[in-house]
Amino acid sequence: MKPTTRAVHEDRPTAIDLFSGCGGLTLGLKQGGFEVIGAVDNDPLSIETYKANHKDVTVWPTDIRELKPAQIQSTLNLEPGDLDLLAGCSPCQGFSTMRTLNGALRVDDPRNDLLLEVLRFVDALRPKAVMIENVPGLADDESFQVFCGRMENGGYHGDQDVLNAAEYGVPQRRKRLIYIAGLEIKIPFAEPVQDTLTVRDAIGDLPEPGESGDPIHDLPEKRTPRVMQLIQRIPQDGGSRTDLPVQFQLDCHKRCNGFKDVYGRMAWSEVSPTITSGCFNPSKGRFLHPEANRAITMREAALLQGFPGDYKFPKATSKSSLAMMIGNALPPAFIAAHAKVIHDTLKDSGGATNRD
Ligand SMILES: C[S@@+](CC[C@H](N)C(=O)[O-])C[C@H]1O[C@@H](n2cnc3c(N)ncnc32)[C@H](O)[C@@H]1O
């Protein structure tokens, strides 16, 4: 007889989220029709956030290198082949273009090896499908070649593409590598959606921060008078520091011709730039509000990632910790589009748990 853990999710295909962070990927999988039954992450703040929003999921708050697939299998009562989708996004920092420009060698970053941890779970669980997301730089990394080769040897038909989340109903330009593999079947990528969402669609209706009652919208920001003067002069709705006469520019900007987006404002009628872990700081990119003389708030960052307005984040924490979680998250709508195609393909092939 099947124990309760299996019985409750017999009507929907199941998924496990490795490196679950604050839950962007999990939310997208749920929106795409999956029941997420397990998640793994080792960051306490991410786990707190994840649990606040996904109470129904069994979470392993641990270093993935210390977690045995057998532990997941026995807790969730999963035999090899039971699981429909294993999905995950290992830390991206080691593969990012930014780090390469700064001179760091991607292949030497120990975080890159975490991708290969996924293979232990693939070997044991034998899921019907596997989805991996990361920055485009992953494609050039040795660990990804090893990963793809091992997947192929294991009977998976995998494919990869670099896609822009903005084409999948996310109000943000965010190019990411997606790898999707099916066990003995090919699974296509989702087609882009027709409508583009803009910055105005995502954050145009929010009250000004301060007394909104939303703790992550109301976190104060401090800037030096010199930086405040600069921000006030940046033209509204898409303006840049390069629009200013030279006497109003910061000395460091006069000396440097690169990073033109820093201290730029977002434009109401466009998608936002990529929301990163530096999105609370206008010196890290185009993170100024289209009109207000401030950086975007953490609620605005979450909305630009496509989290719903009532997604819970810890109240008593710093902007930088929130930005780290939110900037590292996967936009749920982007994942939902691909999850739906995986769901439908598995169902059509007769393989998915879903029999509806
Ligand atoms: C790119 S983020 C994942 C984002 C997440 N999928 C989302 O959509 O919100 C990578 C995650 O890997 C976690 N991580 C890093 N090293 C880990 C390890 N050794 N074991 C488990 N999780 C780890 C980090 O805490 C971070 O939350």
C-alpha cells in the first residue's frame, strides 16, 4: 500500500527542486501544473522564505553534497522512475560573464561542480524529465559538457537554448540557458508569448515606499548628498548618467567609459534590465525607479521578477540579503511556460503521473 506522501499527489505530475532558493522555480513549476514534493537548499534565509510560501513541500535544509538520494526516496516513498521532473538551478556566480570580465576563471570556481551533484539524483531517481537553468556562460563551462555527456549516456535526450524571460511574460530582460531532457523522449522548449509586460505593468500601481505597510517595500535607503544630487538630475523614464553635462557626473564616471547603465533609470514602457543581487544599489546597474529619486525597492524587484505581490519575504532582514535571494531567483512565469510544455509532452507520451 502506498503511504500518504504518494497518495496526496497522484492526480498531478511530481517535481523536485534542487537549489530551491526563495522558491521562484518552485512557483513556476506549480503554475505549470506540477506538484512540487521536495526541495533542497543550504541558505537559512532562503529556506525561511521558501517555507513561508510553500508549506506543502518537504524541504531538506542542507548542503546538497551531504544529501543522499536515498533519503529523499525513503521520505517521499519514490521508486526509481516515479518522479516526473527533477529541476534545479545551481549557483550561477561561477559561470557569469561579469566574473570573467573581472578576470576570474570560471572553471576554478568550486560552485561550478555543484551542477554535477544533480547527476547523483538523476541516477538514483531516474526522473522522466530534467530541467536545468543557469546563466548563458554555463554553456562554455567544462562541467556542463560533462553533465550533458552523462545525461546522454543515461538515456536522456537533452537540448539547450538561451532564451529571454521577457518573451515569456516576464517584465524583465533576462537571458538564461535552459536545458531540458526527457528520458527516451525529446521535449521541446515553450514558444514565446505574444504580449510583453512592461515596468509600468509590474510596479506602476505601487504606493511610494515609507508607509505602505509592506516591510520589504518600506526599507529605507541612504545615499550621500553628492549621489542624491546625481540621482535627482537623471532624466525621468529611462534617463542615464550619460545624459548629464559632464560637470554633473561623478569623478569616477568621467574616468570610466564603461558600465553606462549604472545610475540609469528604468523606462515605464519597456521591460526592466536583469534584476541581479545588486539591484538595491544604483551603482550596480540601471536600478533607479523611472520617476522617484531612489533605487527600486525589494518589493518592486520581486514584482519585476514576476513574483506575486503577496509573496512573503522575511521582515527583519537587510536589503542586500533580500536582493541576493530575489536576484538569484528564476522568474516563475518563464519556468511555468516550460513546465507546461514538459507536463503536456510527458502526458502525450503516456509517461506522466497525470492522468486527467
Ligand atoms: C541560483 S540560486 C537558486 C534560485 C532558485 N531556484 C529560485 O528560483 O529561487 C542557487 C541556490 O543554491 C543554493 N546553494 C548554494 N550552494 C549550495 C549547496 N552546497 N547545497 C545546497 N544549496 C546550495 C543557494 O543557497 C541558492 O539559493
